[in-house]
Amino acid sequence: MPPATLVLLAAGSVQFGSGLAATLFDDLGSGGTVFLRVLFAAVVLGLIWRPEIRGRARRDLWLAAVFGLTLAGMNACFYASIDRIPLGIAVTFEFIGPLGVAVAGSRKPLDLLWVVLAAAGIVLLSGFGDGGGLDGLGVALALIAGGFWAAYIVLSERTGQVFPGGSGLAIAMVVAAAVLVPVGVADAGDALLEPELLALGAVVAILSSAIPYSLELEALRRMPRRVFGVLMSLDPAMAALAGFIVLGQDLGVRELLAIGLVVAASVGVSLETREPVVVEP
């Protein structure tokens, strides 16, 4: 299978996993859903990488712990956001985080164009000047998730330099799951013990973590990082499609145009920069 197809399948898996997660909000709330997603992802990553803690330097463990706090914040804010605003719009706002990191890493005059395009898309998407129609808290949470995503990119690179393979991510995911226990219990309560909901939570974790990780790792072995970054820039559009198919979320011409502007800016930045591209866990 061509590597570009692998990346697109990975993006679809992540976004359709988010769409499926949103269907659990009525039973588990966004807090309970994100807790199950992170918990099962931690189990899967732990089984794959079997991280060793003994003998590690204290500063390395602190790095993994901070990484885990970032993961918890990013996922919790994003899930709370898609509980309030459409999936495609939330991912577009969130995508400002990695876009900002890419622009900061490039520093070329043409980057100003990409910043203007992205800013125009965000202003258009927010409905500034006409009262909009989006939940303000949902937008704020998506932007905060984008900030956590930017921090995740930086911490992921540092963690990868300290820990072999994905063992650092596995430790961080365990920390994130532990942090989200009170959030999940408070939001979902006894529903966390229902077998059907647990099974769906596991499916969400597989769609959002196990499958896309595998596909992306294989794709990166066979294509340049910058091409990978261009394809990853289609995430907001893929999220809009997943929101339409899974959740029946229609988007108007203005929203689609705004998403298109952010996608164009992301593609432009990806072509300009040679910095590593890190995807959302």
C-alpha cells in the first residue's frame, strides 16, 4: 500500500475514533470517555514497549511525568471541546498549536503568508463580528488543547531522546491515565464499570492510538517527513468529514472555507520547514 494512503488511513482512524468517542458522551461524559481512551492506550503502549523505570535518572522520570501531564491536559481539553462544538471546527482550532510550532521552526519570509491565512481562517471560523454561533467555552478549550499539543511536540522530541523507542510515551500515558482518574470517576461514575461502554472505550483507544501509530510508523519509513507533514495537515478536513458521517454535523460554506484556509496554511508551512512532524497521540 502506498505510504500516502497509510497516512490518510491513520488520519481517518484518529478522527473517526474521536467521532465515536463523542457518541459516548451521553453515558460517560467527556471526562469519562477521555479517561477510558487514555487508560486503554496506556495499557496497549505498556504491553508493546514494556518500559523499565528502575535505574532511570530522576530528571528523566520527571520529564516523562511532565509529558504525561501535558497528554492529560491535551486530551481532556479536546474531548471537552468536541462536547460543545463540531469535531471539524474543534480540530481546526486545535491545529493552531502544531502550526505555530512549525512556523517557529521555519523562520522564512513566506511564513508570514501562512500565518495570515491561518489567522483569516480562525477569524472566519469564530464568526467574529456577527455573533458567531459557536460555544465560547468549546472554542477556548480547543485552543487550550492546541497549546498543549504544541507543548506535546516539544516534550515528545525530548522524551524520545532520553527513552528508547516508545517507552517514554508509554510511561507518560500511564501518568496521564492516573491524573485523569478523578475526572473520569466524577463524570462517569458507575458507568465506567459497564462492559459495553468499556468495550467501546477500548475501540476508541485502538482507533485513536494503536492503528494510527502503526500506520504512521510504517509510512515514515517510506516517505520524507515534509510530505508526511503535508498529509497530516489534512486533519481538520478529515475531522469535518468524520463529524458529518459519524455525528451528522453539517458545516456551512463559511466553516468549510475557514477550514480550507487553515489546511492551506498548514500545507504551506509543512513544505517550507524540515522540522520533524509529531502527531497527536
